[in-house]
Amino acid sequence: DYIKKPFRTNELMARIRTGFRHSQKNADVNPIRNIGDMIIDIDSRNVSILGNRIHLTPNEYKIVVLLCKNPGKVLTYDFIIKGIWGPCTKETYDSELQALRVNVANIRKKIEEDPSKPRYLFTEVGVGYRLAEN
């Protein structure tokens, strides 16, 4: 990237932040993640458990990938919503939070043997969600 003179400091800083964001997206060294019996292949967009491919909708897949890039860490509702749907207003937050909950419930039905006793995807009540560590 380049900037023509004269330029303002805030434009330079914005471009530097963008460069860091893009470099972090491409820094994902291992595109295959193992979480217990679940294998997430980011490059081929496949999620499987014990060799059985799990069909996920695009938003469900984005949620799983976001969580698998942070195994064992609690991701807040806000962080996940911004990561999947982008910034939202106060008016749309409740509907996006409900959409997140529905998507997570659907993911659990697909990946958990018993969704009421999860092995992979955990809820941290009032905070967010966490994917099990390897």
C-alpha cells in the first residue's frame, strides 16, 4: 500500500491497522484444528466428527471457526456478533443475540451426542461461548 503526499496521521494509522488485520488473517499456520474427536479443516470448510462430515450453514460455520481459533477462551456475545454479522446498533442487538443463540443451539444439535451435556461447545451464562480445548 502507499499514500500520496500530503497525508494526515489518522489516514496513515488507519492503513497501518488495516495492514495488521490483513496480516493476522493470513498468519493462520495450521488450517486443521482438532478439538477432541472433532476436526475442523478451515481450508476445505469441512467439520467432521469421527469421520462423519457435519453440514453447517454459513453462519454456523463462521461461529465454529471463530471459536476454534480461540480454543478454551470465552468469547463474549458482543465479540461473536461483531465477528459474524459486523457492528450492530442498539436496536438490532437483541435480534442478533437471538440469532446467535439459535445458531449455537443448531450447532450443538449437529455436533453433540447429547446437546444438554456438551463436550465441545459450552455456554458461559451471561457472558458468551467457549469451545473445548484439544
